[in-house]
Amino acid sequence: MTEIKVARRGPAEVWITGIGLATSLGEGLDANWQGLQDRRVNVDETNFAPYIVHPFAPVNFDTQIPKKGDQRQMEAWQRIGTYAAGLALDSAGVKGNKEILSRMDMIVAAGGGERDLAVDEAILTAQAKGNVPPGFLNERLMNDLRPTLFLAQLSNLLAGNIAIVHGVTGTSRTFMGEETAAVDAARIALARIVDGESDIALIGGAQNGERKDLLVLYEFGDFNLKNKFAPLWARSEHPGFALGSAGAFLVIESKAHAEARGAKPFARLTQVLGDHAPRKQPGQITRSLEALWNKLKLTGDTAAVITGATGAEPATAEEHAFLASHPGRAIRATGTMFGHTMEAQFPIGLALAALSISRGELFPANDSSGFEIEMSAPPSQIVVIGTGHWRGEGMALVEAIS
């Protein structure tokens, strides 16, 4: 394989050259784009009632994870992420290119592992009945859990599986911290390429939202959307997020590196910014978002906005107030169509921004409140916003390449 050599001449321009999407709307760019055009929403109001979830669309995992043994040792969220990462590598035209993959950076945003509910229920039932012997908990955990379970719960196992299955063996980083983990993954990958520390990177995240343990966890904070689905901006009377299952990965690389291998870009990734408002007083999230907005290199008043607003309060109301202070812009909330996918939410926004720019149109609004307006002109700049349901704020600027 011929090695690609790139000359350094100051800060690098960074292109998005690969996108992998696997969501509740389907697999791949065409399926997801068509779902957005059709204003389709895939929700399950029954199997996890009273909670609403956006279930993962059926896919053939064999196409991206060919070994059944690899699939069996992964939890669902790892299979989803590894699958989406493979789609991104295919999209960028680097799948199987050992020379490039061996030096590709990988920065993954990941949560914790999934619980073994049968074991948890058995232990709690036994303890509730009383008279359990000393050491009961340790004994049950050692005997009832499969040996790989504790390893499978490590957040960096997603990156490990991507390395094993797809051969991405450059530097690897995994960030935890829900929505903000993905902001930092994109921010650091961009900075490394701009500064010449890297030529190409794979970034993204994944979530399996169809988990009773996860729903219970977020119910403790009263975050879940309950009883009936509603579009994101129409939840003020009944706030909450509907967890979604999705994987979203992107390949980003320097313009010089992309041109040297003949890659066609979707869009340019210009900026990724992050903040962490204290959130102790009303209005602090709004002020944080305004400060980030003022740092963006916007060229006019036509930039569209794709937001991963969650539906949880007070974060969504404060983000709504920020957006309302910049009227006339076309806004799209991904939470309506995909649910809230935590670590994957910001990468989904980046992916849809790049896809919209490459296809010369912003996908249509899917909002019953009237807050989202249509956009007839091809977007040249799209701001991607990621406001954490509990903490952290982030923004990215995705632009058309002239």
C-alpha cells in the first residue's frame, strides 16, 4: 500500500470525508435522509411503558462485523457503534486500507456497560427475603456473571472492538461524560489535525436506548418522556427525553491528506467549542450558549442550526430562549426524529450538518410548535449545538467547501 505523505504549511483545513449512521430511522445515509424527508419518527410506546424509546432499526450486523464470535462478546451498544464505525470507514473509502488505518486517530464517546438484569433481580430477591450468608453478594457475582461481563462494561471496549474488527490501530482515546464526551471527542480530533499532530481521525459514539436499567437510572432524575410521544419543542408541559438507539461516526482529515488520496468531502469542520456552565442559577445555560455563539466564525445571518436539545428541563427551555434570541434561522432538533442518544447525539448533529451541506438542502422541519421554519436556500454554514441534559454545552461550525 502506497504511503500518503502530506506537506505541512500552517494550520490545516479539516474536511469531513466519511459518515456512518445507524439509527431508529435506518442504516446508512440514504435511509436516514429519506426518513428525514418523510418526517418519519420510529417510537415504541408499548414495550417500555410508560417510557418512550426510539428502537434501533433492524440491520445485518454481519456486513460490518463478519465474525459471529466478535458479535457475541459485544453488548448491544458496542455492536451498534462498531457497525456505524464500519459504515463511516466505507463512506470515506478507507475500509481495509492498512496503511491509513494503522495511523488513524480514534476518539470515541462512550457510556458504561449494560447490566445483567436477571442476575440483579435474583440477588435483590434473595436479599429481600433475608438470612443471606456473609459473602453472598461476591459469591453470586463471581458465579452468575459470565467472565467477560466486567470487561465488557468498560467504556473503552467500543474503541477496542473497532480496532479489532476494522483495524483502526492509531492512537485511541475514549471519553465519558454523556453529551459533552462527544463534544470533546470532536474538539480534540479537530485540534490535532489543525495543528498537524494527525492527518485523519475517526470520531463518534453509540447508545442502546432499549435498556430497562438505563430507563430506571434516568427516571431517578425525572428525565424520561412518559406516556405519549411529542415533538421536542412541544414537551414543555410534559418534559423529558425519549431515549434512542443509534451509532454515529465520522471520518475527518486534513484537506491535504484527503486530496492526496482523492477523497471527496461532504463538508468542512471549522470549529468545535465547549463550555461547562455552573447551572446553579436560571439563565446560566443561555449565557453559556450565547458566549459560544459569539466565538463562531459566522459570515452572516443565514446559518442554520441543528441541535441535540434533549427535552429535559431546565436545559431545553434555556436553550430555546437562546435560539429565540436569534430569530429567522432554520432550526432542527434531532431529538424529535432520533430520540436522545446521549454520546451519539452530537455526532448525529455533525453527520446531518455535513450531509445537508453536501446535498444542498436542509432536511424539512418536523415540529408541531411552529418553532422550526423551512429553509429554501442551500445551507453554506450549519451550527451544531449539544446541550447536556445535566451538564455541559458545545457548538460546532460545519461549512460548505467553495
